[in-house]
Amino acid sequence: MKPKASSRATITMMAAAVAVLSVWSHPASAQVAGQWKDPNHVYAKICSNCHDIGVGPVIKGRNLDPDYYFQVVRHGMRAMPAFRPTDVDDAMLHRLAETLSKSAPPGGPK
Ligand code: HEC
């Protein structure tokens, strides 16, 4: 027969494991500034979802002013939602704006 004490210990250990796992999973799922590798990462994960599929206009290769990108992303524009500093921080948004301003049109220069 199994002694009762050992099954109580097993339950205690399992409860501790669940507690540790729920603490661990938190930072990984949180949306924090500094999550982006580079401007292309931001474009691929956010902008391309609309701007590469025709929901929004093409925004690459149009020689738009970097500040224009910055303002549109931060404040939104008609059908385009605004993105907060917790989505893309100022420093990364500036880099993204510079990159897009100088980018080639999709499909390469004509
Ligand atoms: C949920 C879809 C969506 C996402 C995501 C999105 N946009 Fe847009 N964006 C739009 C739409 C729609 C418009 C057109 C707004 C209008 O004119 O009503 C637009 C317009 C723009 C414009 C103005 C283009 C012009 O012709 O004047 C810029 C610049 C822009 N977006 C940049 C970005 C950048 C940079 C990102 C990524 C950080 C981004 N957008 C993410 C939907 C999106």
C-alpha cells in the first residue's frame, strides 16, 4: 500500500511546478517596447498585414517624408489605426520611417 505522505508530496510538487510555469510564461507573452529586431521586422509583423495585401496603399518606394510615416503610424489616418509607443517605440518608429522613406518599390525599381 502507498503511504499517504508520498501522494501529498507529489501534489505539492505539481502545484509548485504549475506556479513556476505560469510565472515563466508571462514575460514571453507580454507586448513590450524593445521587442523588435530591426525596422524590417516591424514592417513584416505589422505594416505588411495591410500594406502588402491591398488593404492599405503601397508605402514602399514612394519617397514619402520620414516624418509623414511617423505621424501616420502614431496618430492613425482615416482607415489606418494608430499604433502606441508600447507597440512600436519612438526610436524604432524613426528607424522604420527612414527605412521606408528610402525603400525601393515592391517588386524592385522599374
Ligand atoms: C490594419 C491595417 C493597417 C496596418 C497594420 C498599417 N496600416 Fe498604414 N494604412 C492603412 C490604411 C487602410 C491606409 C489608408 C488610410 C486612408 O486613406 O483612409 C493606410 C495609410 C498609411 C499611410 C499613408 C499612405 C499615403 O498614401 O498617404 C502610411 C504612411 C502608412 N499607412 C504607414 C504604415 C506603417 C509604417 C505601418 C506599420 C507600422 C502601417 N501603416 C500599418 C492600414 C494599415
